[in-house]
Amino acid sequence: MTDNQLREYVKSGWPFFGVTSRGEVLARYIPYGTVYRWQQHQMIPTPLQGGDLLWWLQASDEDDHQG
């Protein structure tokens, strides 16, 4: 799944499972449910959804590259 496809699924509310180009694993198990992110050997619910989640993921990626 491409990053563009993942963005569309995050915004659409449909279930998905995919890996970003940065290697982050994201999944939504039920329609319009919480998006989960793989972290430390478990799926953690993300604090944001939709466009806010996409912004948060991009911001955290930029922070990782600056540090």
C-alpha cells in the first residue's frame, strides 16, 4: 500500500492494514474505528483521527529526522 493509499484510507474511515514508506505499521480494524499504530511490539491506538492524524504522523516523522 502506498502512502497516498494509506492517507485515503485514514480519511475515508474504511478498515485497512498497511506500512508507510517510513516503516510505520498502521491499521484500522472496524469501519470508522480508531487507527492503531505498531509500537514496541503492540498496536497502540492513535490519539487523533482523519486529517489530524495525518498531520501528527508527518510532524512526528519530521521531528525524528531533525533529531
